[in-house]
Amino acid sequence: MGLQIRRIESTDDFAALAPLWAEVAAASGQSSPFLSHDWFSCCWHAIGPQRRPEVLLIDDAGGPVAIIPMMHWRQRLRGLPIRCLALLECPDTQLLDLLVLGDPGRAIEVFLDHLATRSDWDTVLLQKLPATSATAKTLEEVLPGRLSWRRNAPLSSPYLEVAGTWETFFRSKTQRFRKTCRNIENRIQRAGEVTVQEHRVVDPDGPILAEVMEVSRQSWKAPKGVAMATMQGMPRFFRDLTRQASANGWLHLWILRLDGRAVATEYQIGSAGRIYAIRADFDPALTDLSPGAYLNARIIQSLFDRPDAHEYDMGPGTNEYKMRWASGMRESLNLEIYAPTIYGRMLHGIETRLVPLARRLRDRLVSKQSALSTQPSAVSES
């Protein structure tokens, strides 16, 4: 008997997968919290009515060999209507992968054959795949000749390797950066009584998470609709995640208080010695005191006192402050697949030929205009 693929679309059937999911994750060695049933359960309930989740379960005679959580939605891209499929996630998912037992080759071939038979999608995005993932490598080997595809721009995420002592690590930073950290510490301590708290178990309906949400509502992200307290589906996501992370021992919820009031927060999850920064917020009324930077420095210092902590992942983005702490960078890949239809081939052509051509023409025009603007003006002789 060959591999068979099943679609799981109801919430009850998804919930019933939890024990099997745990077995596959453990047997495959893919133990990241971001690949757990608990994490995807939080995503399943938070993605909103515009997106529809499903799970593809690949079996052979001996049982499951792969689990692939996905979501559907419709959008417009470059003015064109697109039916999208992608790996199931929320905005705070830092990595994704297919849960596969053993060599991923057979499972990926069945997955791609399944996609080719479906008529409910125009593009499939397999996003946030670790660059070191066997899945990503196999996909790039198997896709040519089967379906049109391309690799989109990767995401870069800085991380800090926690090794040695805090004193040695901090001395390795530039004198200017160390001075900046000390100035921030002095400013905020002069402003009032400073306390830093870490919470490992939090009631999702209690006052601690409510304070974190209140800081989020005050942040610069709130009016833009991207704060954890104001983004669609995110209040429920973080309540559900807080419940699951507390039960699983993942939660690290940090609060900086000034005279007893929460003014900066960082929401983390951690497992197997790796800490992931999920969300950080601060009260913008205290921007001059840099409360977020102060809290971040205190968190990093605390990690050097923990024998079980070996890495601090700061999340996607390469802003200057993160890079001053970072030991290195990791990349995640984004692979986009196009339907084997006239419309799918047209979309692939637009993205791989027309868009790059338009960008080259724009760059040439900008370069020409810049050259003309720097030429000296002609002066008529009298």
C-alpha cells in the first residue's frame, strides 16, 4: 500500500489529532513549540473568519508519516484575485516546517501530487522554513518539472548564543554600547522605583496578562492595528497561548515596573534551552527613559545565570539595537508554488519575469534622473 493523504477540516477532528501529533513530533525530532499541536491550536482559533484552516495527514500502512497544517484565504495581488494556501501560522510564528518521519522525499511527492489535483488554489506559500530544513532542501529538489515555483526573499532573525559569564560577554561589547546601556540604567533608576518580574505561570484571565495587554494598547503599534491587544484575533491567541505555555513550562513573561506600574513587557516562550522573544512593548510616554531597552538588557543578563539557557532568539528583523546584542543570524526560506493552470502560469510569469523587468526599468530611470540632476547647468556666454 502506498502513501495516502487525508484532509482534516473540522475543529473537533483537529483537536482529536493531539496525541498522534505529539507522537509524530517526538519521533521526527521536531520538538520546537512552534511545531506543536498546542501552538497550531492557538493559530487555528485565532486566524479569523477570512481564513480557513485544514491539516493534511499522510499515512502509510504503518500509520502517519507526515502532518502538514495549512490555511486558505483570498486576496488581491497586483490587482488580481488570488486564492491562497499557506502553512498555518499567526503573525508571531517564528518558524514552520512539515512534520515528517524519516526521509521527506516520498511524503513531499505525495503532497505535491495532491496539490496538483486540487482546484481550490492559485498559489501555495511554504513560508518560514529553516534554511537548514531537510524539507526545504527536498522541496527545491523535487519541485522542478512538477510545478512552477520560486524562492521569495528570506527572513533574517538575529540570535544570541548564551555562553560563559555575563561579565565576559558584556565586556566584549564596544565601549560606546556599554556606556549607552549604563546611561539607560541610570536614567530609569532616577525616575522612580524599578522592579523587573518574570512570570512562568499566568492565569490568562487574570491581572498579569491584563497589564501586559494594557501596555500593548498604549504602544505605538496599537493605532496601526498590529499590537497584541488590537490586532484581529491576537487577544484570543495570547490568552490561549498563555494557558498552553503555562501548562507546558514554555512561558517567560517579563514585566518592568516603574513605581509599581507596568511600563514595558516582553512575552517569550522557551524550550530545550532556547528562548524566543515573541512580543515586546513599552509605554511611549516614557520613550526618553528607554524602558524597553532597559528590560531587554536585564533579560539578557539573567540568561547568563541560567545553566539551562543556551540561546536567545530575538525574532525576525535586523534593527540596530538587536544586532548589537546578536551573536549571529539565521535565515528562513519562503517558497511559493503556482497552480498548474493557465492562471497559475500567468501569475508565475508576472512574478518571475514582468515584475523583475519593471524593477530594472525603474532603477535605470532613477539612476538616469540622478545623473542628470548632478550635472552642472549650462551657462550661456554673453
